[in-house]
Amino acid sequence: GQQLNQSPQSMFIQEGEDVSMNCTSSSIFNTWLWYKQDPGEGPVLLIALYKAGELTSNGRLTAQFGITRKDSFLNISASIPSDVGIYFCAGRRTSYDKVIFGPGTSLSVIP
Amino acid sequence: DVKVTQSSRYLVKRTGEKVFLECVQDMDHENMFWYRQDPGLGLRLIYFSYDVKMKEKGDIPEGYSVSREKKERFSLILESASTNQTSMYLCASSFLAGGRTGELFFGEGSRLTVL
């Protein structure tokens, strides 16, 4: 079935560094979503994207809907310890399709 | 803010027991979902519902059933729990129509251990 690929699988960074991660699909999507899951909690929606090329920010987080509509990117600037968690991308091909999730990127921030 | 509440954060059950996981949302969402999350496998959809008394199988429905008697409540049932159902279970909800139907709101999760 349809799958999303996320990279990197895990990251260990120093506090204050910027972070970049991406998500790719073999199909064209009309919606991209980015979630963060804190340890022991449910995922929380960070950013939703609905148009190719769209660039949306939420505080220190910025996400982009790729021009090809087959990828999306998430950047975190000036990381802090509370950024630790798993970041999931999710998307769907049409408004009638189910949302599918990537396997996640695990982020660790070293103080 | 959307609130999705799962009845139990942690459960320990024995093989063969019947298990109920309850989920309630307060945003009048039509869609409700049950996922399980396992390391390395991400989130996998078990069942979803788009209306009261309606249910659709997701990607891994075997060994599970669901019930939706009221719009705000969606229950996941394990008729006879097995050890391979040890997992984190996540409930989510969303709107049925409109531009934001893809935005799922999750509960805190229920970690089930089957001994």
C-alpha cells in the first residue's frame, strides 16, 4: 500500500542548532501534515499544508509543501530541549482518502 | 481547543481477557479513529467511523471490533486479548467535511500490556 518515507530516522543535535527533516511519497498528495509526539503522549498537530509550494510557520517551526507535491519539509530553528520527541509527517492524496503516516523522525537535543 | 480523552492511560490484562478502550471527543467531530503504534511501524489504522453506528475497517482490523453508539464516543474492543496486541493505542477525531478534514486530533494514548 501507499507509504511515506521520512528521513532521517533519528537525529542527535546540540541545543541551539537548526534541524531539517523531510518526508517523501511515491504519489502526489493534496495535504501534508506534521505532528510531534512527546514521550508517552499522543501526537499533536504542528502544521497543516494544503497548497504546493506553501510555506507555513508555527513559532520556530517552518514547514513546506513541496513543488512536486510528493514531498514536504520541516525545519526547526534554534532547537531547545523541549523539542525532543518523534516528528511524524502525514498526508493524503485526495480529500476522500485516509490520512497515512510516515514512520517518524526521533529527535534528541543535547543541552 | 479540541479535547480527545482516552479512558485509561495504562492497562495490564491477561491473555484471553476482554478489553475495552474508550475514547470521547468534545468538538462535535464526525470522524473518529483508532490507531495502534509500535516501534518501527509507526501509526497503523485499526478502524474508523464517520457517523454514529457506522464503522469501516482500517489496515489492521483483525482481532479488534469497535462501537459507536454516540457521536462523541468511540470504543475499541479486544474480544480475547493476546500478547501480540500489547501496544500503544491512540484515538483521534476530525471533521467529516470542509477543507480541514485531514487534521486529526489525538488523545493521550492508552498503553496496553497483555501478559
